[in-house]
Amino acid sequence: MEKTELIVPEGIKDSIFQYRFVDLLKKHGKPFSGKPTIWERLQQAIENDRAFEESFNQFIIDEISNGKSRQVYICNFSIESLAILGNYTSLQAKMAAKELPTENLNRLLEADVEDGEIVYFKVKTDEMISSKVTKISLSFFNEMPVEDESEGKTILRNFPNYVWIDILPDKKYLQIKVRPAYANHIMNLQESKRVFEYYWEFLKEKFGIVFTDMSETKNTLYNMFKELTEKAEAPYTKKVESIMPEVDKQVLKLAESINLLNYKDPVDIPNRLARLFERALILSDLKSYKGYNLGKIGIVDRIDFSDQSGARVNALSGNEGIEVADIYFDTRETLDELKRLNKIWIRWFVPTEKFKLFKDTNNTLAPSGPEIEQVETRIEVMNNRVGIYFLNDQSVPKEVQDHVLSLFREFEEGEIPKTIN
């Protein structure tokens, strides 16, 4: 058997945590510990198992397209863009005219690529209609200049990075995934923004994409907020609703005692009291409110919006969540009128491949359902993009990113995602 030499470029090594390579070897039943380095272990596995080599190549694609600390920017484009993007022949002609690859390629494991070069390109077409393009994937090798402090000196070095782009003509949107540069362990968001803007302009110029304004997605963020908070507050709202006739009765009595003729306008006192009761119930049961239970797909931690005067409102109290923020309760009615959010922080409940166990009637351990992982995100709407940032996790697996992104798309398309069973 011809020996396949494995050379993993430094940029790939820097973009994928070593434990992910170890997990790959474990998954395929390969030796993963001991004296040889992880790279020697991978070399041995590839030499002895060609099927593993295919799995390894797909692993690299999955990791680079997701991988470390990804920021995902979503952009919608107009139907007129499909004249090129949606047709395979037109797409090839356009790429040839712009001196871009016209055939699928994978150079992710090549060591001699230069800054700005395409290292991955793949076009998927419809199984029934071969001329119809369903997905275009591209990856660019990108070097970011980063100031790094070492032994009291500031050194400018190039930070190896990969930008990943998925274009989905059928759904008229695309994703640009950027890994932020780190300088002294501080995320460089400005550099990420610069990289995004460069490739946004690149796609306009090379592919003739006509992007649409993303401002309306502020309404989608409100719908996400409304759905998630109503689900979380439902048990407490139900309790308060049961006492509202008595609340209304007592408020009327007290209003009459001070000669207040209208106790619902300009201030709806019973409604305000209902909110206060709900808040008190939530604060006395925070663990349950913030935790997973049947029917919840996530919990809102924080929101940011602009009121009718243009003033910004950021509902957060210290390091705690929205449920304890006074400003959230004070502005809830205003928000329900506006139906728009600039930013939202959500902790999603994501089912994993692991299963919780319980003892059945025979005292035997049996699976009771998937374990739930909490994934923190911030979603922000800008004129030309929606940014989805995965927080507090340096590496977010493909299946987790796909789950969160699919939930966002369902809300964007006017659907309410199914709850986790």
C-alpha cells in the first residue's frame, strides 16, 4: 500500500483544538494516547485505514467551517441574484470570468497557500435538476496582523485564519463565518468586522450578489424574545391570572377610596400589579425559570432596543439576567408596541448525543431522554448583516452551531421551532 504522508499546516493546527483530533481517533477506535504525538497517531491511522483518511478529510472540513470561536454573519440577498447563483452554468461562467475556480477543490491540508487564496470550493446541485445550485461553499486562507506581547515586547505577527462562506440560493441568504483574532487574549472584534466587510464586498463584486437590508430582522429578534420569555413565564403567568379577578376587585375598592375614577388609564394598575406578582414568583423560583424543562428551547438573558425617542435601552442588571432587571419590567409595554430589538442574548437548550439515565420499575438504568447543553449566544442586527456570536465557548461543534442557526432561520421565516421532547 502506498504510504500517505500527513502534513498538517500550522494554520490548521492553530484553528483546531488538539482534543478534537483525539476525539476523532477515539470515535474510530484508533489508538489515541501514549508516547507518539497526536500527529504520529493520525499518520498511523491513515496509513492503516484508507477509510479513516476520508473521515479525517471530512473532519478537517467540518472543523474549519465551524471550529474555534466562530462568529457567524448572515446576509439576505435579492431574487435577482439567483440568475447567477442558482444556475450551475451561469455560476461557472461567472467564476471563470472573475478568474476564480470553476471545479471543486480542497487545499485545506496544503502548506504553501498564500494570504487571500481560496483553499476550499464546492458546489452542490439538486439531485433531480442538475443545473440547479443548492449550495456554494468557499473558504479563504486569511492572515490577520496581531500585536502579541512577549517578554515585555510587542511583536506584530500574522495570525493564520480561515474564512468560511456558505451560499444557499434556494433560501436567498448566505453565511460568512469569521474567527476573531486574539491579542493578549482579548477578542479583536474590529478586525473581525474588517474581514467581514472585505468578503461582503468581494461577493458583491465577484458574484454580482445584490444584498438586501437586514433591519427588518429586528422584528425577528422581538419574536424570539416574545416566544422564549412567554414560554419561560407561562407557569407564573398562569398563577397570577387565577387571582386577577380578586386583584381587580381590590384595586377598584382602593381607587374609589381616593376618588380615582379610572384605575386603568393612563396607568393600568391591575396590569402593573400582575407584572409585579409575576416578577416576585420568578425571583423566588430562579433555578426553575432559568433551567431547562419541557417546552423550552432557550432562555433570554438580555435585550437591547431603541425606544420611540431613539434612546437605547439595555435590559440587564449587573451580571445577572433579564429576569431581575428593573428596566425590563418598566419598558416591557414599550417593547411590545415597538416589536423590534437591536440585540438579544439567548442561552439555547441543545440536546446532545448523550442520554440521561433513570432507574425503571425493575431498578435498571434506562435512558430517559437526551442530555441538554446550554449554549450562550448574542444575536445583533446591523444594516447589512445579522451577527450570531457564540459566547464563553472557544470551540462550538458543528452540530451545535447547526442547531442554533436552524432555530434562528425558523424564526426568520416566521415559524416557531418545535420544542425539545
